[in-house]
Amino acid sequence: MRRLLPAVVAALLLATFGHAPRAALAMPAGGDLIVLMRDRADLSSVARVRGHAARTTRGYELLRDTAEHSQRDLRAWLTQEKASYRPFWAVNAVLVRGADRKLAAKLAARPDVASVQPNRTYRLPELVEPEATADTGAGVEWNIAATRAPEVWSDFGTRGDGIVVANIDTGVQYQHPSLVRQYRGNKGNGVFDHNYNWFDPWRLCGTPTAGPCDNNGHGTHTMGTMVGDDGAGNQTGMAPGAQWIAAKGCEAETCTTMSLLLAGEWVLAPTDLNGQNPRPDLAPDIVNNSWGSDVDDPFFSDVVNRWNEVGIFSAFAAGNVGPSCGTVGSPGDYTTAYAVGAYGSNGAIADFSSRGVTGAADAKPDIAAPGVDVRSTVPYGKFLVASGTSMATPHLAGAVALLWSAAPALVGDIAGTRQALDRGAVDVDDTSCGGTPADNPVWGQGKLDAYAAVQAAPRGPTGQLAGTVTTAAGAPIAAATVDLFGDNNVRRHLTTAADGRFAVTVPVGAYRATGAAFGYIDRTVAGLTVRDGQATATTIALLTAPRYALQGTVTDSGGFPAPGVTVLLAGTPLAAATTDATGAYRIEGVPPGQFPLTTSAAACLSASTRWVTVAGDSTVRITPPPVLDASGYHCQRAAPQGVAGTATLPLTGDDAATPVFLPFLFPFYDNRFALAYVTTNGFLNFQKSNVLAINRPVPNATVPNAAIFALWDDLVIDAAASVRTATVGTAPNREFVIEWHNAAFYGSTDRATFAIVLHESGQISIEYGDLTGGPAAHGGASTIGIENAAGAVGVQYSLNSPVLTPHTAVSFRISGAVTGTVTGPDGRGLAAATVRATRDGVVIASTATDAIGGFLLHLPLGGYQLEAVLAPYAATKLPLELTADGVTVTQNIALRYNSFTLTGVVRDELGAPIEGAEVTVRDVQTNGPAQSMITGADGAFRFPGLADPGYDYSFSLDAETSPCLYPRHELISVHEDTAYDMVLSAVDSFGYQCHAAAHGTYVDGTTTVPLTPKPGPDGYGTIALPFPFRFYRGTYTKAYVTSAGYLTFLPPAYVSGSNERLPSDQSLTPDAAVYPFWDGLTVDAAASVRTATVGTAPDRAVVVEWRNVLLDGTGLRLTFEAVLHENGRITLNYQDIPASPAAQGASATIGIEDEKSTDILEYAYYQPVLRPGAAITLMAPGSVHGRVLDATGQPVAGATVQAAHGGFVQTQAVTAADGSYTLQAPLGTYTITAVLGSRAAAAQVTLPADWADIAQNLTL
């Protein structure tokens, strides 16, 4: 029976779906809740934005702004309720931690809440190995060939170049040989940057993270099917030229709604490793989702929709619940998701592949791909054959990478991409669940055909780009790489043939080509224009790099040379060197750079790798770690002591043995022996007499076992030879010597003198004296080593290799050992803690604690740092000395929580520090007391001595100041001293800013404005403005002043003091309005509305004053005004504000709103924030315009231009055909950056005044 590799779950594991009817989602009783808001961001405008980075950035801005605005009331209410929460911007939801039934009911009853769902947790079974074996790869796997991906590689010249794929899964082993090259975080030369390339929300891969890991194997397998290729025959991936990033949406054996939502949000805007500073411009192009649920669950639909809207293609597994119809689960069953079924190498649909609903208008799955016995990557550099729709789905994701690389016009076009995939699919007639031969719930559109999909794609006009990579003298260079970069975002990675040539068909456009080859200096040729149907040729001549010699020695930890070791500069064509008798090696012809220097395993030494930097002739000494067997024995070269036997044993002839009583109990592996059986054939054992002359490797289960092999060969003790013994020293440091003196080799004239020395401590020394003759005397046909009684554990020094030299020695020592328990702050043992011993920063041995915190490490004798590591505790290091063979030292390790300091600065969006902000931090896991402080002029805050409670998102951090700046609440992950700045937004999405002051300059109105009654309870008057006034997207010459405390620039159809929250998007509510105090007001005989014009052009201002107006139902009277400045600025001044919440704004709306009710800046709504003399200034944005040019002055189209301040991108645009761009941004100083491919240019620009327009050209 086939055993399946289970898919990752979101609600239930794909490989373990049941056949029961799908359950409806129930209203949660409490616990952790996902609260979905009613407001949805309108992303329809994103489709008109050019370029992937620009689209994702604009989508992120709209989603963030909508969530910030619509969640404001809920988050304020949750803060009052002392509830812990974490907002999500991608789906406009809030996670509420630890809610009880009462709070859950209140949340569900709120009018701004669409639904309340539990944060479900599901169990993930361990990865199960199938019966099929995963042998060494022999090229392209069957499943990759079945999709015709290799034909895309050859005919269209792309392997996914220029495309970034991601997966939401259990993680990825990024160092896997088939994946490490393609990881976007691989910066080359052994340098990795995991920021924006890896997301681990629960720090399961370490604190701080050591990079992507996979504690299950599933995620590594799916990634290998997308991009895997190690260059050594393991071609497991569809698009090995693409880059990858990853989000750990499943913790290990469990997945939660929160983890998946966090991962989905990260895909839209990747963050640094601290979850901060989102970069939507670094979002992947494609995301694979080999997980799903058997519940009709819409929880992830918003994420899928948002991905689609910003142009990120998502692939989903259909599920493993077949063959019944109607078994495709969520999210694969969403209309907006592209679901993948599975078939086998026999061409038949897999019995487990989930089928769609009979009669459904949208047949699911959408397509089928290979998913039975798929060989791909798993952790520890291994490969595994597995089955499931989880295995089928990454074929589709990889096919899209090929499609988008070959047809750049489709990048971000989800509908067009689905159409190309559908057209290319091979129909399969199976109507067992309904449908048609061309589209049915078993196969969807049919079998995935990547080649046909590319053929069906709108690739546009193409031409050929060809050339030759040569030396400076014109000689061709084979196996050189050529990287093409097009201004049309096309990327290709090529390798030259034996004659140095390369050729590829690409879309028309301007390209630059960078040639590189080992031993040469990279060179870039620009200005290569490819025209429709034409060929463009170029030659890339590379200059020879200087060459140096790399030399050194390989020694063991005792300084003894290690002969016969292979030393290699991995990844280079340079020949390996072999160390000589002195351990020396030398590699000639090494160019400058960083390289991995590897050594092979050798006698007593493990294989090793270290990075070396070559900048001239270099000498590098290498000391590889020792080989340790499972019991802790290791071997090492030693200085001979010249021991000799004195008493001759009655042991002569060929294949003979004799028992020898030992003068002390000798400890060997897990036993102590008083008797040894010594044989003529160069070994002894502690079990029974054995005279076997045919040697073998060790360890080995065949007899002899419990043995010490000094020179195991067919030896003869003739008249010129003898076997002698001697006891040396006094207890407890005695030594027992067994010497084979001048032993002969059967059928040879070679002779050897050697001895086994048993030390009372358990150490074993083998000393070699005179070795005369040929290879046999030097070990050419012998076994040298030791093994335990079962023949399962042992150490082999050499096998049939003439490595021995006269008057040398080899020591076999039982390592010392350290044992103990790792405990937490409560004194209880901690499972799964990493315990490692290091020497000079190199890990010698490591292990993980058992279920009760216990550990045991065998180590060679010497000094170490013993370290225990387990997030979230502070790593603890202790000195360790092992001085005696076989002695076990007890060393317990007590871990304490990390104690750290949280610092930061509260700033506005322009980077200015905010004085007077109240910052509060609270441990939400323990619900401990909050710590608060008020920021000074530098905006800084500092909270020392915080104890890490052991979870991510375990601290809430709040910052609040004047109503001009929105309060901010964050759930943060902090495990070490951390700087975390809080940015309080005072800018609407259009660019208006808000500044509040306790004291302003009040200007009285002088002319009364007559008010005309209007339908509704109130009236308005018209003011002719003395200058055109620019407001949002319009310019106005009239203002309409109402009795309800606001003015508009559009004739009002209805006037009422029944105010509402901005935007006021009801049919009769105001638009293009300024609201100093929108509420129920009466302009009676004691009140008036007045106006005045002050100043001279171009600095005039119009004053609109509401004087002594009556606040309905209170008897209170107010005086306030709005001032419209000629430059577009607006000031709201407050003169008479009684000391009453109602008069201070407890039922009023204060702010501004554009003519479409889309952009607003709301200062306050139903908040008593006004005081006499206060002023609120609303400043209009400015703009930067210019052109992006190349070095020759020609315009550059398609460049991304961004305005950034304090590391945050405020806005961005893409240059037009003439290189022009325009950016609108709030006032302040910005870095304007233009980027196209690897070219970039930057300039500093200040927007000093409202509606300022600054010209700034940039040259790439």
C-alpha cells in the first residue's frame, strides 16, 4: 500500500481528510479570537499600476490605511477593556488573545465587526517515509519531464530567471545543496542575509534566527519541486533559475490560523527578522500553498483575494480525500484560488486526489500535476519520494515561474496566467463527477503542460541575443556564465558552450550582459538592443584575474600531520591536492575571492569545510574535527614511547591464538575485561579465541568482535619472530604491553614490529617500530582499529592502505563524557534544549536534551565551553575540563529567562521625534503590571529589565499622544536588547498632515454671512473666495458655510448637525469639506457666522468664524473658526470652549474630507479634546517631478522612483516612456531613489511648503 507524505494543514491535514460531511463553523465561546472588520480596502486601482514592486507597494499602502482607520475604534475599546490584541492589515482583522465568552459576545455584536472566528490549532503528523526509495539522482525526474518543463528550458532559454517564488509551509533547509544557490538570501561567498527572505513568527529556528530551517520536512520537499537542482544530477525542480523565499506558516506538528494569516501578510510585505520595516517591493511573484482544510472555511479568502489584486499568483493543493466527489477543501475550493490535483507516472489520476463538486459552475481542481512518487529534497541534504496533492502543487507554481519568465507581460496578470495554463493543459475525459472532457471535477482543465502554456502566452515580439565569451586574446571560454538584464524586467542566466558561445530568444528591448568565469574578472556589456525577428550579437572579453597559491597543512588536534587527505576548493575547476607525509598541501592558480575549502575524511579525522579568503599567496592550517564513534572513542596520532615486551608468549606459527590474563581489569566499551585472546594475526579480542586471517572493515557484526586490531593481516610468527608481553608502571597507572616482534607476512618477505599498549585508564596505544619491506608492512593489506562486542560501534584508522611509517603511534581513547540536566527558572527539566561543546568557537559535539532535560556528550579530553541553548531562555555557557579517559563529569545547567532592555523613539511619519507621548509596555502572557513613561524632546523611551516570557508576540507596546496623531498598539516579539521605534501616523493617504498646538493666533471675522435655509434642520451661506483655493484634487472659488459647524466646496443638497465618522459617505452627507466642529449647532439671534480676508497676495487668508453658536441641548455657546490660507493650508482655531465634554467635542466630528469620500484626515470623533486657545493646522502635500536619464542623457522608462524618509517608503511611481515621473508626498525631506535592475541613483529633496512642486532629475 502506498504511504503518503502528508500535506501541511491549515484546518486539517490534506493527507488525513475524513469523508464526513464538512462541518459549519460555530460561534466561538472564547479563547484566542480572529475579529474580522466590515470595511474592505478597495484595491481596484492597483491593477493600473505598472511593475510588480509598485503594485505590491500600492496595495500595501491601501490595505494598511484601511485597517488603521477602520480598526481605530475597536482597538481603542479593546485597550479600555484591557484586552491583548494584535492587528492584521492584510485581511483587516484583529487577533484578540484570551477572550472570555462575554468579550466574544460583545465583539460579535459590534456594528463594525463582520465576524468572530476562533484561532484554531490543528495537529500535523510527522513526515512519513514512503516505501519507494530515493536513490542518487540521474538527471531530470520523471515528474518534471512529464510537465515538459525541460523543453521550456531549451526552447525558450529560461529556467525561471528573474522570478521569486515562496512557500507557506513548515520551513526550508536553506543549506540543502539543491536549494542553497537559489535562496534569495544567499549573497555569495558564504554570506547570507535572511532579512526579507525568511519569516519565522514563533522563532522556532532559533533566537535570533539562524536562517530558514524545517523541523518537519514537508516545506523542503515542496520547495525542491519548485526550484531544486544541485548541479550534480539531482534535477528535482521545475524552475531552477528562480529564487526562493519562505514563510513558516506551520510551527511543526501544528498550524494555527494566526500563523497562516501572519505568513500571508508577510508574503504581501516581507519584513526584517524582527518583523519590522515591511518591504512590499520585495514581495514574491508566486506563492505555493501545499495545505488546506476539509471545512468550508473562508478565513483565508481575503488573503487570496489580496494576493490576486496585487499580482501575486497563488497555487493551492486540492486535498487528498479522493476518490469521492465533492472533497476539494478550502482554500483550494475558493473561486479565486487555483487548485491542483495529482496524477501518477502511469498517467492515471491518483486515488487520493480530491474531486470537485458535481455540477459546480467552477470545476475544482483547476488542473492536475504529477503527485505520486515524487522525488524531492528533504532536510540534512537528503532526498525522499513522496505522494500527495502537496507534491503536485509546486509543479504548478514552478510552471508559473517559467511562464512569467518567458512572457514578462503576464507578470502580475492573474487572469491571463490562468488562461494560459488552462489553454495549455492536456484534456482528460473523466466525467465521473460530472463536467466535460475539457473541464471536469477530476482533472480540472487537464494535465499541466508548462511548454504549451508558454506557447499560449502573449510573449510579444522577440529577437535573438547571441554572443561569445572570450579571453582578452580572443580565445573562447567554455562554461562561463552570462546574466542578461533587460530594461523590460526580463532576466536570463546562461552558460557558454565549449566554443564559448551563447544564444537565447528574448522579448524585444534593451539589455545588458554580464559575463563571468572562474579565474577572470567579471565584465558587463550594456546597450544591447534586441529587435523583432532580428539577431543581436556581442562579444564579452574577460580579463584574466591574478592567480595565487593556497598552501598549508592538515593536522589533528595534537598537531600531528594528516597525510593522504584530499583538499579541495569546492565549486572551482582547480584540481584537488592530497596532503603528503608532513600533512602539507598546495593548490596553484587561485584567483582572488572567497571559497569553501573542504577536506576529506581521513584516519581519525572527519570531513570538514571552512571558508577562506584569497587576496594573495595564502597559508591556511586546517585542523578537522576528530571522528567519534557512538560510545565516544576516537583516535589520534601520538608520539611513540618505545615500549617492548619482555616475556615471550607460547604463540608461534600461522593462525594461532593464546589467552592472556591481564594485570588489571581493562575498561573497553561497556565492559571490563581480565582476559584477552592474542592471535598471531596482529589483533586481540576479549570474547573468545579467534584466528581469522582475512581482514575486514570495522565495525562489523562478524567475528572477531570486542577487538583491537593493531595490524590485522595473515601474519606468521616464525623462528625469527615472537609475541611478547610486559607490565609497566604501578597502580593505578599501569600499562600492559603485547608486542609482535619481527612478525612475518604470509607469502611475503615483509616484516613488522608493533605493539598494543593497554593503559589501566582505558586508553589504547598502538606503536609501530621497524617496518621492513613493501606495502604490506605499512598496512597495505591490513585493518587497524577497534570495535565493541556487538561489532556495531568502532573506530577504523585504516583499511588496506599503506599509511604506516616506522616509529609512530596511534592512540585510541575513550573520550571523557559530560552528563547532566538542563533546567528552567522553575527548576524543571527542559526538553529539546541544544547542548553543545565548543573549542575556539568550533562546535565539537552537540546533542538535544531528552523529555526530562537530561543529556550526555562524549568528548575528546581537553577544555571546552559547554553551552545550553533553548528559546526564549538566555544561552548559558560554563567551562568544562575533561582530563581522564572514561570519566563522566556531571554538569547541570540552569537556564534563566533573557532579561533585556526595550528602547525606541516615538516619531511622526516624517521622522520627527514626538514629545509628550505616553508609551506603555505590558507582558500579555502573564498579564503582569504595565510600565509607562512620557517621552521627552527626543521622543525616546526605555524599559530596562524586561523578562522574556518565552513566546513571540508576548508584549504589547502602546504609544499615544495628541489626537493629531493616531495612537498605536503593537504586539511585539522581543527576546534580546531591542530598539523598536513607534511611528504615529498623522498623514492621510493623500498627503495632508495634522499638527496641534495649545495656543494659536485667533483672527475675528468682520462680515456676517447670511444663512439660507436648506432641506434639513439647518442652513448655509455662500462665500466668494478672493483666491483660488486648492483642496485635495480640486481648486475652488467658493465656499459654502453651514450652521452645523462645517464648510464645503460643493453646493450642499442637505445640511444637518447629525454628524458621523469620516468619511461621511452617505448620499446626503458633505463632501469636499472642512469640519472645525460638526455637531448640532444653532445660529440664533445671539450668534453669527462671519468672514474676513486678511493679508496681501500671495499670503492672503479667508477667515470663517462661528461666533457664540449654541450647542443644541446643552445651553453652551462656542466660538471657533476655520482659516483658508492662499497656499492651501488650513487652520482651525478655538476661542471660547466651555469646560464641558460636550463643548470640548464629545459628540463632534473634527477634520477634513475630499470630494470623493475616499481621503480623510480625522482629528477627532466623539472625543472631548478641544481646549480654549487651541489650534489645529492641516498642511497640504507637495510634489516632486522630473526625469530619469541614463549616462548618455537618454530617458529611462520603467524605472521605479521612490520617496523615502527614515527608512520608510512614503510613495513611489514608475517612469513613463519619456523617463518622467511625479511623486506626491507630505511636507518634509526625502531621499528620492530611482532603481532599474542593478542601476540606482538618489538625491535629497525637501518639500518646504503646501503644494510645493520641486524638480529633480536622476541619472542612472
